[in-house]
Amino acid sequence: MIHEADLKRLAWKEPDYSTLNEKDFIRVLKDFKTISELEGMANRRKWLNKRDLPLWSKWQAQAILTRKWEIENGG
């Protein structure tokens, strides 16, 4: 679960990350330091109860999985 302190630490925000280009999306992902933070962003449609938000593109989904692997393996 993301807490208020986590949101303050994540300095760079976009209303919906799915609209970012690849470079900016990767930059945003690097700001996430824990699996729970990443999970909150990755599953934003569920947590925000906004099913109308766009699904992740294939490259975005792969980038999220890559970042998950990096966090789990000390990166």
C-alpha cells in the first residue's frame, strides 16, 4: 500500500502514466523503490476503481515486469 510519505517522495507525477512516452515512463518506474509502490501503479485501474483508464501497452507491461525483477533482485 502506498502511503502519503511515499507519494511525497515520488517527486515526478503524471495524471495517467499510460500517456507517457517510453523515456518518461522508464524514468517514472525508476522512482518506485518497493514492490508495493510498483503494484499500486501497475494495478491503478483496480486501486483507483477506474476501469475506464487505458490498459498498459505491451512495452509498458514489459517495462513494469522488468522493474519488478530489478526491485526483487536488489536494483
